[in-house]
Amino acid sequence: MSEADIQFVTNEAGQPTAVIVPIALWKEIASERETAYLLKSETMRQRLLVALGRGNGVPLDDAVAKLGL
């Protein structure tokens, strides 16, 4: 993905007002925001660290497919 894939929307004065990004980039941004939100809580931080230590998780794409999302 390159910067050329990102489109800027401007108003009449040429001021940037929005961006259009590829869905893959948007999903990455959304995932990072969710992780940052969860890490704000010490309880959730500990739960995530325990889960990471288990190392037997299911890939996100597989979970999404199984849940039909």
C-alpha cells in the first residue's frame, strides 16, 4: 500500500476535510485503536498479556469466518 492509495477530500478553499483510505488500511487503523483502548485498562492489559502467553489463539480471519461476520 502506498501513499498514492490515500485520497484527500478538500473544500472549496482547498482545505483538506477528509480522507479516503483502502479498507485494509482502515481495518489496521481500527484494530490499533481498539488495542490502544483496551490497553488503557490495567485489568484488560493483564488479560491480553496472559492470552498472548498462551500462544494457541485462532487467527482473526478464521474467527470472523466461523462467526459469519
